[in-house]
Amino acid sequence: MTPGSGAGRTGLLDAIAASVRTTVANRRATLPIEAVARAASDCRPDGRRFREAIARAGRRNVIAECKRRSPARGVLAARYAPGEIAQGYTRAGAAAISVLTEPTFFDGDLAHLQAVRAATALPLLRKDFILDEYQLYEARAAGADAVLLIVAMLDETALQRLARCAGDLGLAALVEVHSSRELALARDAGAGIIGVNSRDLRTLAVNARVCETLTDEAPAGCVMVAESGIRSRQDIDRLSTLGYHAFLVGERLMTAADPAAALADLVEPAHEAERVPGDEEP
């Protein structure tokens, strides 16, 4: 099958995918999936709580990110202590916290997720390039409540398989899309949380129009998350009027002298309440 983004899965995405496969193969050789699964069985992720936390009415629900580096901006934080950052985010009113764990392009590590889990009770998202069930078991074992699944990196069968496996493990899946076609694939996979990323993963350029054009195609009852290019409360309020419930913010916070203060400035009480999608469900 063809990847979710068709011919767009080139360049950076191909390089990241190749790196991820190598990393996972090396980890499997060191620690078999059976051992990771045993470690994961001792953890109790709460994917439902993650969904509820990012869809709460009457507030700006920011998924605040711990990220040391990005391919677009290089090193974002010379001194990077994810546990301390997470504690600041918690005090500042984050709805949830995202932790970059990809090592080659983002200087991430599963240990960063574990440090954040030890530092906060907030719901946690493992943000990585998930291609293999092994990574889902890793995520649960390290303390995640949710994982990121990027449609542009997965064919239809893999997306459905990984989303199903995540659910079986108690993990919520934030399914990331960049186009109408990818959103349709996410919908067909039964995604209950869809993230619209305005950053083109081929060029790394941000196009705000992407977030503006896709909310009308969202499935009923789906929690919608806006990703990339969010700089201010005004950005959040504008996106809220378009139907977004949560906002994943990374570089805006990590490039600030005080990430927690920058987050507090974003999450001042929202001016209006919205109904949580799925409230009608038992």
C-alpha cells in the first residue's frame, strides 16, 4: 500500500523512518518485546483521561511540549531538564505534556519520558515516529498515556494496526494529519483524536491555512488538536473558533527563557466554554 501522504513521504520523513527502524531493531536485539511487554504490564496508562484533559470546556487546553531540539530550529534549549520543565508546565496549567523521545533528529530519549512521568501526574504523550508495536509497549512502560501516530509515515493497514494495538494497551492515539486525504485515512481508522499539523514535514515550513481548512472534515465527536505555529492566546482563540479543542505547543515554550511563564501567558482563562465532544457517550 502507499503511505498516507503518497509521494510526499520523501526526504526528511524517509531519513527519520530509516533511523527509527534501525533504532527499534537495535532495541529489540537488546531487550526482546516480551521483556518490554512485562514491564508495560506493571504500568496503568489512562488514554481516556488524556482525551478528557485536552477536551475540557471553557479553557485553553495546551499540550505543552518538552523538546530539546528540532530539525527546523536546531537546539532549542542548551540546558534541558525535562522533569523540571514538566513541573513548571504543571504549575502553569498545562492540560497534558508531550515528550519528544526520538534520539537522532530531536535529541530525545525514553529516559526523558520517564523523568517527566516521575515529575508530574498530568497525562503524557509520547511524541515520536511510531512504526512498530514495540514502540507502543515502550511508551506504556515509560509512563505514557498517549502516543502520536503520523499518517504521512504509515500505510492504511499499519495505521489501523497500530491504533488498535494502542487502544488494547490503554493508550490514546493522537493521529496526525496534514491533508484532506490523510484526514480521511484517520477517520477510516476510527481516530478519536486528530491532530492537524500546519508544518509541512517535507519542507518544515508552517502554513496556517492547513489548520483553517481541515476542521470542517473532522468526524463528529472527534477531539481536534492544532499543531505547530501557535505563538499567542490570540492564535489559540482563533483556532478555537474553528473547532479545535487543544493546542500542541513546543518551540514557542522551549525557546522562552522561562517555559512555564510562557505557558501561563497562553492559558489565561478562556473567554467562552465549549461542550466536550463525546459528552453524550456513556
